[in-house]
Amino acid sequence: MLYRNPEYRIMGDGALLVELGDKIGIEVNKKVRELFVALKAEPLEGVIETIPSYRSLLLIFNPLKTSLTLLQEKIQHLLNTVDPSHLPEPKTVDIPVVYGGHYGPDLEWVAGYHGITPEEVVQRHTAHTYHVYMIGFMPGFPYMGELPSGLVTPRRETPRTAVPRGSVALAQEQTGIYSTQSPGGWQIIGRTPLILFDSAKWPPALLEMGDQVRFFSIDEEEMPNWQA
């Protein structure tokens, strides 16, 4: 539910968490994005960084240059005056994926868990458009939802110590893409050749909060055609 007024939580001497709703959902996430974009357009004195998430926004600030009371007043003003029609239109990104085999070692397990074939898992995963709720865990990693009910899948009982970059994965009601190699406990069903994060480019991340993502299946032989 979207709060009528934001709730504020003090996170130490130099951080303020602004909560805009009590549940994960597109309406609340859109309001977070509106505030995030507004703060980028009108930076507040003393604010060092703003970090958006599913239903809240974290402000890192210098307590010698501003105060909690002043920040709350300015945030409330922005929320009262922001024009949603000025919000940049999110982009839609099509992501090629090689499903199964070496690239998707958990595809068979996911299929067995749901009592369907691997081909049906792929069909369900590619038939849906996903909302990018936030970027986190590592630079460029998109948390996307929601999975169709027939693909809601628990995490692995034992996380892997190394998940390859580009791995497309499922966890509970979410799907995501590992932007770099890292440990991880999500169920890996495929891999994309696209680069999710490149520090030499601007913006460095392929996806951002609010974007819409569609997956489509490609053959392993097509991987080189998509690689940068």
C-alpha cells in the first residue's frame, strides 16, 4: 500500500530512510522513482547520495550541512509538487538468453519443482514483461518482477561460490541477471551474452529502475553475434 505520507527512519548520524509504502508493488516503486528523479533534478544541500529500492529511498547526507528536520521538509515539498508526467519514459529492453545446459544448470530442477518440462519453463519466462524494481547487490544487477505464479521458485539450499556473469536466474517471485561473476543462491536457468555493467560507458549499467525487460531464447551458436 502507498503511504499517504512517507515514514522516516533514522539510519545513523548521516543517513535517512524514506519509506513510501509497506508492500512491494509497481505503484509504490513508481513513487520511489519519482522522488529519486526529482532529487537528481533538484539536489538537496548536504545530500551526498540517494539510493532507491523497492519501496524506499535512502539519503546519505552530511550532518554538518543539513539536518533531519530540513531534509524531511524538503522531501515532503518535493512529493507534494512532483509532476508524474515529467517522469522520463522507461525504456524496454529485449534480453537474449541461452537457456539450459551449461548456461542454465538449474533449468531441469526448476522444471521438476513445478512439474513441467524445461521448454515450458522457458516459454513462461519469455512470455512475460518484467519491471526493474531496483539495481543492487552488485553494480548493474537488476531485481525484476514479478514472475508468473507458475515460476515462483525458492532459492538454492546451498549457494554457489561463483555464478558466471550474465547468468539469468530466479528467486521467489523475482528474476535477475548477474552483472558480474559472484557468489549467489538464485536458480540459474540461462545466460545472456549482453554486458549488464561496463564502467567505461555512461551510463555504466544497461538497465535502470523503472525499465521494462523481455527475455527471448537464442541458440548457443548465436552467442557470439550478441557479444560486444
